[in-house]
Amino acid sequence: MFFQIAIDGLLTGMVYALVASGLSLIWGVMDVLNFAHGEFLMLGMYVSYWLGFLMNLDPLISWIASGVFCFLLGVLTYKLIIQHTLSGPSLSALLATFGLSMMLKNIALNRFSPNFRILTGTLLDGKRIFLGNIVLPLPQLITSIFALVVVFIIYYIIKRTRLGWAIQATAMDKSAAELMGINTEKIFLLVFGLGGLCVGIAGGLLPSYLAVHPEVGGLFSLIAFVCVAMGGFGSIPGALLAALLIGLVEALSGFYIAPVFKYVAVFGLYLLIVMVRPKGLFGW
Amino acid sequence: MIKEDRKKQDLFWYVLVAILILIPFIPRVAANSFTQHVFILILLYASMSQAWNIIGGYCGQVSFGHSVFFGIGAYGAGMAIVKYGIVPWPGIVIGSLIATVVAVAISYPCFKLKGHYFAIATFAIVEIFNRLFMVWYWLNGALGLDYPMLKVGWKNFVWYKTKIPYYYGALILFVIIFGIVRFIERNRFGYYLKAVREDQETAEAVGINSAFIKLAAMALSAFLASFCGAFFVQYNFRVEPPMVMSLHVSMLFVLVTILGGVGTFFGPLLGAMILIPLQEYTRVYWGGLGSGVDLILFGFLIILIMVRQPKGIMGLINEFQNYRNRKRRRIISTEAEIN
């Protein structure tokens, strides 16, 4: 039983990792907390859901559409909102994204009603793998592995490509990066887009087993914040580790203590960790 | 020059309080209880945001956890009336003491964190408290506390037919909290706060015990916040965890302060004067349909304000004053040239 729950927790943790790595990128490069991150996820889920519902596209394909959608959403958010708030105190960017999250959530409520919606009859629906006495539902498994792969790709881009080096340079010192001929405006734009892409892909895959509703993003964005802060400033491996840990703690405490206390345990763990390491696990 | 500015500010403050005392006598306000409701909320949120401003603005520690203290204050008054059937006052006092103790206990470890790390830790604290209060049987859990019918008057701090006494209650709260902040602003403590905000290391180098200053500011801020919570529940006759202890509530206090001007004396009032009517009137005109149109508009307006004026309204006013001063100086210098 313990292993079953632990594996379920880890699978959830991998999805958290993808959501958190998008946030981590934005935070690491721009020092902006994107409050609307969960709402991007929610809209990505709706894109995938409607494609599946109206056009019979499987989430295994429609993640591309929701990824592109959220990339554009991120770019637009940067162009229309974040760019203008960077001159003020760092709080104003956060509050502007808070306004955005409120707006997006209620637009979804207005357009799609508060009903919980779930995609049925997808390719993987109801299929599962048995490993001894452990059951692995295929939709969760594929989504989580996919999420993990995307996290690794993002990490590879940051560490090994010229674009990634430019992003790192911008994160370290904006004006020095500009002197080296890096167009930091463009980097910011791209980073916001990439952050959107991450949640978009996660959102595209999730509707195969998680119900979509306008409030779905709230919890995800809170957990993503905690992952990023627990992992350390802009560190993707840190966010990954923290996300796995959070998934594990959430599942285990939900089973062994009580379901109502699972998030108390998650946030309590976070507070304990930052008390010991004030800049997160991988922070410096 | 500074002294002159202060005298002007003093005069402005007294005139403002006098105007606020006279507002219920305006016939249009006296006849319309919704207008009174908006004025009450403006005063309440201005006071609450000023309480936040002590730690968030003057001391520079941006906390999103103030809904916890607001909620504890609300539950203090609520428990006294609903569970124990007595007047709210002892509950308010106990609630405020508990809020202060909780604030110190939480903040002592959290003040090690900086910037966004501190902000996220306070998010986590709000969520923890929210979930604990939701299942806490003694506090009626998610059902919340519902007020029974009570005897009207200042003893119970409850009125049903009129809102005017509530207005004066909120005004008393407003004058006390703004008065305390005004006192602090000119006091040694206020300068310590600003020193810690500007540069903690330098402040420590000149002999300020920054950890103590931050804790003291947080304790004071939470203490005052709990009174606002108590007022809220007395006005609302009902309290449940999501109503007082959620991120949304915390955000509203921060928004009001940032919008008005963070770390300024009149900022919270200006912010509340704009944000609260916006919230209430959009709710009244578009909220009844249950379609979220009011919140779409509200969110859009928040974005608009943050994009157009990231430094708040006080930033705008300061710019205007600088512009005027420069003009005046130019006139003086040209006069000198002529002579």
C-alpha cells in the first residue's frame, strides 16, 4: 500500500515539476512572481478539453495546441502588462498578475460555467499497467513521464544552448548582458513565453484524468510557488526535487493523517525547509 | 522646509477628520444606506491597509499573511458572541492578544527570509491557517459563526436598522490607527523602520537591532489588524474561514496600499477611496448575475492601474509637487536675475 501511494504521489509531483519549472524560469530571470500561472494552466486545460470534446482530438495530440496557446498568452502578458510594471516596485508586477489571474478566472467562469468537465473516451482512458500489486493508471503515467521529459528539455536548453546562455546571462546581470549584445527585451519576452509553454503542455495533458473548472489553477499556482521557493531561486533541478517531494508528502499525509491535512503538511514542510535553508534547497 | 510641509500635512489631517465626521450629515449619504456602506468599507479597508503599511510599507517586509491576523480578530469577537453569549469586547481583547502572539511566533523564523521567499512563506501560512480553521470543530469549522439577534447598541456593537453608528465606529478605528502611524512616523521608531527598509546591513551597522524592530512592527501591525477584523465581523454578523483568511483578502490589503502609495501616510486612504467603491459598485451593477463580470472588470482595472501607475497615486502627486516646486524655483531664480 505504501508503495502504491508513494508512486501516485511521485506521478503528481512530476506534473507539479513541469508547472513549477515554468514559474521558476520567469522568477529566475525577471524576479517576477507570475500570479496568473495557475490560470494559464487552467486555460491550457480548457483548450485541450474543447479540442477533445468538439473535434475528438486526443490530449496526446492537443497538448501542442494548448502549448502554443499558452506560449502566446505568456508573450502577450509580457508585452501588455509586465513590461510596463518593471519600472515600479517589484510588487506592482505581482499585483498586476494577480489582477490578470482574477480576470482570466472569471472570464472562464463566465464563458464555460463553473461545471467540472472531464474528457472521457480518450486513447488511454481506463487503461492501466499492473506491476506486482501496484496499479499504474496509464493516463497519469504518460502525462507524468511526458512532463518529466519536457522539464529535462527545458533544462537542456538553459544549460547547453546559446539561447540558454543568453537567458542565464540576463538573469545574472541585465545591464552586463546588454553590453555583451544580448537583446534582453527579447529574452524576457521569450522567457515569459517559455514559462507559458511549460504550463500549456502540462495543461494540455491533464484533462485526460483531471477535471477542468475555473478554479483549478489556484491550487496549482500555490504549489508551484512553494516548489520554486523550496527549490531555490530560478533553479530547475531544485524545483524538480521540491515538486517530487511535495507530491510524495501530499499523497502520504493525505492517506496516513487525513485528506484535509495534506496541504497543511505540504506547506508545513515547506516552512520547515526554508527555516533551515532560507534560500531553498539549491539556492545560494 | 520639512517643518513647513509637516504643518501643512497636520492641517490637512485635521480638516480631513472634520470632513469625515460631517459626512453622514450630507442628505444624500444620510438617505442612502448603500452609500453609507461604501463609506464604512472605505474607512475599514483604509485602516486595515494602514496597519499593513506599518510592516509592509514603512518596514519594507511585504507580508501576504495579514488576513490571518484579520481573521483571528474576527473570530475573537465572533466566538465571544456566538459561543459564549457575552458582549464582544473581551473577545476582541483576547483576539488581539492572540493575533499579536501568533504574529510574533510566525514572524520570528520567517524574518530570516528575504524578498519573494518571505512573501511565499506568508502565502503558505495563510493556506495552513485557512485549512486548520476549516476543520476546527470548536470554531464551527467551515460552517462559520452566525450571529444571533442581539440587543442593539454600543454594548454589543450591533445595529440593525441604521449604519450611522457603524460609520462612527469605523471612523474611531480609522483615527486611532492613522493616529498611531502618524505618531510613529515622527518618532524614533519610525526612522528605525525606514532605516531597516532601506538597507538592513547599514541599519545594523549604526546600531539598530533590526530583528527586534521588525518583530515590533509586525506585532503592532497584527495587533491593529485584529481590531479591523473584529469590526468586520460585527458589521457582517457572520464569519467563516474563506471570508477572512484567504489569499484574496490579504491581496486586497496589499493592493489598496500599493495603489495609494506604499510607505506613505495618506496612501492607504487614497487607495481605499478608489478601490473599494470600484469593487462595491461593479459588484452591485454587474455582480448579481453570478457570471463574474464584476470581477473581470475589477481585475482589468487592477491591471490598468498597475500598468499606468506602478508607483501608486502618491507617486503621481509627488511628481506633480516636484514639477510645481521646480517651476517656483525657476520663477525665483529669474526674479533674482532681474534684480
